[in-house]
Amino acid sequence: MADKYLKNYINGALIPAESGEYLDNYNPSTGKVYSYIPDSDETDIKNAVDAAEKAFPIWSKMGLEKRFRILNRIADVIEQNMDEFAKAESRDNGKPLSMARNVDIPRAQANFRFFATAILHFSSESHHMEGEAINFTLRQPLGIVGCISPWNLPLYLFTWKIAPALAAGNCVVAKPSEMTPMTAFMLAKACKEAGLPPGVLNIVHGLGGKAGQAIIEHPKVKAISFTGGTETGKKIAQIAAPMFKKLSLELGGKNPNIIFEDCDFDQMMVDTLRSSFSNSGQICLCGSRIYVQRSIYEKFRDELVKRTQFLKVGDPFSSISDLGALVSQQHLDKVLSYVNLAEVEGGTVLCGGTKIEMDGELEGGYYMRPAVIEGLPNNCRTNQEEIFGPVVTIQPFDTEEESIELANGTQFGLSSTVWTQDISKANRVAEKLQAGIVWINCWLLRDLRTPFGGAKSSGVGREGGLEALRFFTEPKNVCIKY
């Protein structure tokens, strides 16, 4: 591979970390190191912030249409190199190439196009004090903002933060996950090709405890947009809150899938399998707790187990693979430990839950069979803690009220899915679910105009649509007396 040693993107240039040190980057499908990323620290972050500070007066005053054109050019470059981006994402993350091609990379370029266009239509409020004055609201960019994204949907979620921040006129210091850095490095090249002015976007690679923490602690970074684990979110809030930074935290999930007896059973089965195991369950929106009305519970259980056993786990680059590798050995060990815990807690593993030993080049890869578990109480650790892997638990319920109580019975509140043909029931349940997103008879159907985020321990703030543009701007009221 040509780019074995990745570089930071600071002030429009691709450069190594000041320390000259590198971190290993593993290919999850083989378990082997295949590239190296800069081991950046606070010096690199300072250089990135200095570059952003210099670029901000130019970028923020450039005008909406010029920003619109540049952001669309970045999307064009991603689209023109779709296949290279998809292959890099699959190799770096372990996900099937088909998913990277059909979901991750198309969504990444769509993020730039959507927010490039959205900023042209972004308007503010005015309030008329009859016979006395007019008030209007200016929404101005914050300045320098920090964007820190996770490893599960690397370019998809990286651009989900960067695009609205740039569209609103901010300059960005961004850190991708150290486990999946490759497409962020490729994005830097795309930005250079598209003519993004130096310093407007700076991408710094490295560890969360060094590079990430330095972004959060820097006094000139006015806002932090972070997606990741709830415990990390707590630490970020502890640092950022006393500095009065704006925070958008999209954190963990333990999402319920409520299946009523009057559902469209065939469609429900297709989407439930998808919501359980897409990206090997490594999506914050996956439905990992499945509650099924008792009258159809056995039918559902047997069908889910049968379909789960048919899923092909294998080479991410193979067209017949439904699931690829998990992202790291450490993560694989964690997910497998929860399967063991479920058995200790009294659960029955109906299928899967074991490591797959592959042959040949894939011998060292991080593969496991997707697991379905039943017989667990709602308050056990397996049902309360985020596993973030191809593991689901199933449990029967009798009444609508019981299903809501079970669904709301964790600290998390990111998303929920409800399957019923009764529109009144669907609305009643949706109103009572403690979640930022409720899907009725579908899953992961996303309109980029809608607010995205969670309740309870699943986060603070909202991303998407106008919510993102509001987050990345400061409202200022102007009152004119006449």
C-alpha cells in the first residue's frame, strides 16, 4: 500500500507528528499491522489550533456560496473515488466491502452535500415589538471547534460532524479513532484536491488520552462534538463544562426492539436480523434487546435463530460475507466475555457466541459467530450494559404497558424500534418510550433533516439538520429601537 505511514493534516499540509512517533494500525480481518499512524500530542494540537485561528477570519467571511462550492467539491472527490474509499474503510474496520460501498461512503459524501446546501437555507428569527422596536437574531460561527469520532462508522460519522461545522463558518480540529484512521487520511487528500483553504480543517491522528484530550483542554476550542462511549463522554464533560465549552455528546445505546403480535412478520424478520447484526452489531443504533409478544414468541425465536445461523461470517472483501471481522482483538475479547457472563447470569445461548478460527491469510482475524440469548431477566448486566457486538437477547412480554416498562428499563435512551400494524398503538408506545429516536416498522431509515441524539445516558444535544447548524453557531440578539 502506498500510504503505509499516515500523516496529520495541519495548515493544508500532510505532515508527521512532531514527536516522529507512530502507532500500529491493524487490519481486523487478518490481525496484522498494515500501516502506521502519527502518535500526536498537545504540540500537534497546538499547531492545528494555531492554523485554524489564522484561517478563521478568511473562512468565516468567505460567503455562503463559496463555502457551498468548496464543500460540494469535497463531496465530488469522495464520490469520484468511491471504490478506493470503500476498500480502505473495509480493510481498516473489518466491515463487509458491500456495506462500505452502499452505506458508509455514500453517506459521507451526502453529509457534505446536505450541509453545504442547508447553510444556504439557514435562517434566523426576528421579533417585532409593535410600535417600538425590531429584534433579530444573528447566528455566527463559534470559531474553532473540536470533532472527535468513533471507529464503527469511521468516515460516515467523521463527516457528520465536520460538514456542518465547516458549513456554518467554523474552523475544525478533528481527531478520528486511532483504530480506523485511513479514510480520514484520505479525506485530508480530498480536501487538498478540492481547494479547501489551509487551516480550515485540521485532522490530527493519535490516542484519545493524548491528542483527543488536548483538543478538549485547549482554551481556544469553543465546542466539542464527540461520538463514543458513555464513560468517555463523562470525562469530556468534566473537563469541558468548567471551561464553558458547548458540548454535543452522542454516547452509548442499549436499544430495545418491541415486536407486537400484529406486526408484518416477514418484513419484521428481515429488518430485525439487520438491526441485530449489521456491522457485526457495532452500530450505536442496533437493537440489542428484543421484546416479543408472548403469542408469537416461540415462532419468532425459532425463525431468528435459523436466520442467524445462515449468516455468513468471513472475508470482508468477499461478496458472500454478511458479517466481517470485529474491529480489534480487545473488542472481540470484550464481546465474548459478555456471552460468558450471560450464561453465568442464567441465560441460554441459542446460537453463536464463539470465536471463529479462520484459515490462510485470515487466520489471525477477529471473527465471531453472532449470538442469540434467551432466559435473562431485564436487570442483569447483559441486558443493562452496552456490548456493541453481534449479540442480542430476546424476552417475551404480555401487555403494551409491560413492553414499555421493559424497553425503558436501562440507563440508555438512544433509539427504539416498534413493530405493529396498529397506528394508534404505535403512537401511544412512541410517546412513552424514553429515546431520542423511535422507528415504527423500520430501522435505520434516516432523513438528514431530522434531529439525531439520545436521552438519559445516551448523550447530550442533537446532531443533524438545523440542530447541527444551531450547535455550531452562537445566537446573538440585535434590538433596534425606532
